[in-house]
Amino acid sequence: MKPTGDEQARRLGRLIVVSGPSGVGKGSVIAAAIAQRPETWTSISTTTRQPRPAEQEGREYFFVTKADFEREVASGGFLEWAEYADNLYGTAREPVDQNLASGRNVILEIELAGARQVRAAFPTAVLVLIRPPSMADLRERLIGRGTEPSEVVERRLATARHELAAESEFDYVLVNEDIGATASELVDLLDGQ
Ligand code: 5GP
């Protein structure tokens, strides 16, 4: 007997898109949520950005040249891609499809333009925006991270204002006052609550 639409949907993993300004703590929140739900799969994006000192190829990102990135775009290998602060970022399509098909939940940590593309490709994706408690707090976190020069921090803050203005496009908005508490909210979404 062929499975009904409902049965099929139940067997597919849940696709959760986590967006939010640079420095808001998305990475820490996702890591804390995955510690509680280790069966969750997170995509490792491809980027043309230079690696930061502590970053490793294939762990935070796959670091590629612009030419390689553009080849991948042309061959349709990305589920979504976008330019952010003069660099290109993309999510490989195949592992996302495979993990969802095998019933695993998938988290994508991507910026706004990418989140919109995922929404168009997967209308059932759950879009989550993580907000800082305030813009002053975000500025402090970006400066405190010490990974970007001040003009880059200012550019990322301008982008942050644009991203936060799109709040109404998201299914859930989590204010990241405390990583543990925000991670618990994300775990609830992974569990479908
Ligand atoms: P960062 O350079 O700080 O690692 O990332 C800059 C921004 O790019 C962040 O908002 C991050 O979520 C986003 N980003 C990372 N990977 C992807 C991706 O594959 N696609 C899109 N659209 N955005 C991404």
C-alpha cells in the first residue's frame, strides 16, 4: 500500500532554518541544542570567505575560490546561496535532501536571503530568527569576538538591522538572552513542539 501524504511527512526529517545577525550567538545556540539532540544533522556551508584563525576546512565551512563557488552555482549544486559582506555562502543540496529523506532533522544556519530561498524550495521548513537583546549588546558581542576589524563590525551591524527588520517572515523569533534557554527553545522546535 502506498503511504499517505501524512505518513510520508512523518517519516521525513524536519528542516529548521536558523537566521540572525552575525554575532548574535547562533552557532553557540545550535551547538547547545545539538548536544541535547545529537541525531540532528547540520549542514556545513561552502564559502569564499577566508578562514578565521581557529577555523578548519570541512568543520566550520568548506573554503573555496570564487571560481569554484560559481561552478557549483552553475551546476545547481546549491539548495540556496547568497552574498554576505562581500563573500559568497551556499548550502549543498544533496546532503540536505538525503538527511531529510532518512528521517533526520536538519538545521541550516544561514542568512536572510538564503532563508527566503529555502522557504521557497521547502514550504514546510521552519524559519527561526535569533535576535540579540539589543543592538548595543550585539555591537559588544561583535567587538568582543575580536575576529573582524571595526569597519567590518559596522558593516555587519548595518546588515543586522536589515535582517531584524524581516522578523515577520519568520515562524519563530527567539531573543538570545541566555544560550541555554534559547537552545532549549530550539530543541522544542526540533521535537516539533
Ligand atoms: P560568517 O562569515 O560570520 O561565518 O557568516 C556570515 C553569515 O553568513 C552568517 O549570517 C551566516 O549564518 C551566513 N551563512 C553561513 N553559511 C551560509 C550559507 O550556506 N548560506 C547562506 N545564505 N548564508 C550562510
